[in-house]
Amino acid sequence: MKPYPFLLALFLAPACAPTPPAPASDPDEIEWKMIKLQENFSTYDTDGDDLISHEELKTAMIQNGGQNVTDSKVNKVMKFYDFNGDGKISLREAQSGAVSGPEELIDEVR
């Protein structure tokens, strides 16, 4: 098992319903992913400010199976998603990161 397979799944994962079988370019698949992302984003935003902080991200990484979660690894994930550089991840940034695909980030933070 990869140590950080949840980077994309960080916002998509804990969903009751399985992903419908469809190509990634299918509009229904994309809509489903965005809905799950929004639901999970709200779960990880523990202080309710509509942003995910460094500490909230670290907690989410640990709760989703991250092993040896260091500040350096959290910083790499934060840097990937934090497009405006304010040190927090907004829902829009999480959506953009999910669309651009963090596959290269998964390898980087192993």
C-alpha cells in the first residue's frame, strides 16, 4: 500500500457510495467527484472557516492512513493545493488540485 494514496482521495475518499463506473471525462463522474470533494472538504475543515489549514491537513492525512506524516510532507501537499500561497486550501483550490491530478505529488511525498 502506498503511504499517501489518499492525496487525491483526501477530498474524495470517505464516501458511502462507490464511484460509478465511467470514464474520467464523463460529466457524471466529474460531478460525483466534485460533490464528494465538497462533502469531505467540510469534514476536514474542523474550525468551519471554509479553509483547510496546515494542522487540519496534517490531521486529515493521519486520519486517512498517512504513515510518518511530517511537517515537510504536509508542506508539500499544501504547496500543491494552495494556488494563491496564503497557507490555506480553499474549496476552489482543492477542486483545482483534484482536476490537475496529484499523481506526481504522491511519488514525491513517499
